[in-house]
Amino acid sequence: MLILKNFFNQETRILLKKLLYWGLGIKRWILLGIIGLLIVSTGISYIVKNIFGLWVPNILPGIWEGVIFGLIGFTILSLAAVGLFQSIAPILFRIQGVQQITTAIYDRRSREKGPRIVVIGGGTGLSTLLKGIKEYSDNISAIVTVTDEGGSSGRLRRDFSIIPPGDFRKCLVALSDDKLLGDIFEYRFTRGEGIEGHSFGNLFLTALTELTGSFEEALSQSFQVLGIHGKILPSTRQPLQLSATMSDGSQIVGETRISNNANVIKHMSITPENPQGYIPAIESITQADLVIVGPGSLFTSILPNLLVPDIRNAINKTKALTIYVSNVANEPGETSNFDLSDYIETLEKHTEQNFIDYILAHNDDIQSQKKSLSSSLAKAYDSKIIFKNVVNDKNVLIHDPKKLAKAIIDLYYTNTT
């Protein structure tokens, strides 16, 4: 009774009165639908009569009376449905809420069927790309470097012997559609003994690691909290130490010290030298349709992943289309005075020649960028370097997530269709 009372409240009665207003072309189709339903019911009753031997006056021999009544009723119901749809569709599909629901369902189904994409890197560059690429697929695997040893991540790494959580936190926030939860995860405490300088997301991942006994399980639980589709995977389960050999022959140990050093970097290495690649990360690469390396800090975000032999070999063997996204701006210390040629040569020096299918670069001063290539690189990458406008309109020193993702997806479909 309570349900009926709520259904026939004043607001509902006003809505029904409006729907039944003369001239809307709704009542006639509802009435026709009721008639069709009654005829179908009559037809079903005659069929049931003949099956179970019930007494109902005969009109036609056998079950034909039921079949004919059923067909007539079904035809009338169909006409009523079409008529009603034609009456309300022009109004219904102009309602913003309906449009939003329709668009959301379409987008969700499209992303569920999207390509299997692997993104490799770390830091701000990786999270920037994830913000854009998530609009094209739910089947994303982000493979993240584990060499961070500064700031909040470094403290938690030393205190709890865990994989540094900072870059993973950034990826979680980038893949999440919930802005409030994203802001909470990025919130950094500015006071409080013991927690000052820590971000909430880093503490959250550390607490979950302690509770679940596994950093990987902590990430999995975080997906549920943030409503994330896809995977975020470490390149290896072992926290790595990064070392750089400088142009003067000196060696600098530690990601933070390398980033802050002004000398030219000649070679990078990791300790341990041959860590075992994380198996789910390797499987994601081998099963991928598209593998993207970068953007991000070349020496401290990208190369640390590629220096893991299993990750490098998986990229080399995958049948996926592979793309390296070159940075749109140099970083003081790491890549001061670098041009496109330096980025490619450094990448090949730490992997091998023709390691990547395509290189995506910003289309600023294309001729100058091409001239920077040595003759051997120009020959090897003549048709493999793609120039697109991928920078942020308000800040040309960073990538625009939407522009970058679209350029990558366009390149992928150009090569697969």
C-alpha cells in the first residue's frame, strides 16, 4: 500500500496529467498497446486451452484461433510501440540527462573493447599520458620505475622496505575519474611530526601494503577504492638503485643526486644489475597491441625500466606497435641542450638499434629537429619520426594529455587498419 501511495503522490499525478494532455500523440498509442496486449492475452488463452483441455468456446479448429489472435495482438503492440517511440523520441533525446547516460554507456562499452595498451615510464610524464589515453581503452597497463629514493617515497622506502609508492600514486590519480579522491590522494601534509612532507596517497599505499602483506595487492585494493580500470605494475619487485657515469668519469649514485647534477650523463646502470622482471608486467608487454615508452625524465624515469633485462627483452619481442614519446622540453642537468638526435641515441645506447617502431615528437621547428639527426639515424628513422602538435596550449613546456593520446591512438589505428 505504501508503494501505491508513493506512486500516486501529487508530483506523480501532475506528471501523468501532462503526459496524457491532448495533442501529444501519447494516449492513442498507449490505448492501442493495451488493446494489443488484450488480444495477445486472448490468443495465449486459446493456446493454453488446447494444450490443457480447458473449456473455452471454439472459434477456429485446433490452436489456430490462438495463433491468429496472437499475431494480430503482436502486430498491434508493435505499431503502438513504434508510434509511442516516434511521439516521445524527439523530446527524450534532447534531454541532457538521457544524452549523458547514452554517451556514458557508449564510452564505457568502447573503452572495454579498446586496444591493450602498455605505458612505460614514471613521474609526471607517465601520469600525464594516462590522463589522456584512459579515454580510449580500459585495457591499460602502466609499468612504473622503482628507483625513486627522495622525498616522501624515499622515506617510506627506507622505513618500510617497500617499493617507493610516489609514481604509483600519481598513476592511480591519473586513471581515476573521481576528482575528490584524486585530490585526497595527492594531499601532502605540511605539518605534524612524522607525517610532514608525506602525501596521503603514499601513506595509504604503505598502510595497505602492511595490511595485505604485498605492495601489488595494495595497488589492487586501491583500484577498487578509486574505481580504476586497468593495471599499474612495477617493472621489478626489487627496489633498484640508480647510478650514472658522468662525462668527467665520475659516478653518481641515487636518483635524486643524478637529477640535481649539472654534468653531462654518459651512461646509466642499476643495482642489482640483473633484477628479475615482474612477471605480470612482462606478460602485459607480450600480450599488448600498443606499447608506449615515455614521456618523462629520460635518465631517471624511462631508462631505469629499460635497464631491467626482462622488460627490455619483452619489448624487443612483442608484436605490438611500439612508440617512443620524446620530451617537449629539456630538463636542467639531465638533458640540458639535448635535441631529438640525443634522445634517440641515448635510448639506443641503453637498448639497441631500431628498438622502437615509431618516435612521436612535437611539431615545433621540424626542419631543425630533422637536421639534428646524424646520417645513420636519419636513414634508420626517415619515415618513423612522427611530428604532431602535442603541447599544452597554456604551457608549451609540457604535453597536453588529450592531444598526446589522440596522436598516439591515430598512429596506432593507421598502422593496424
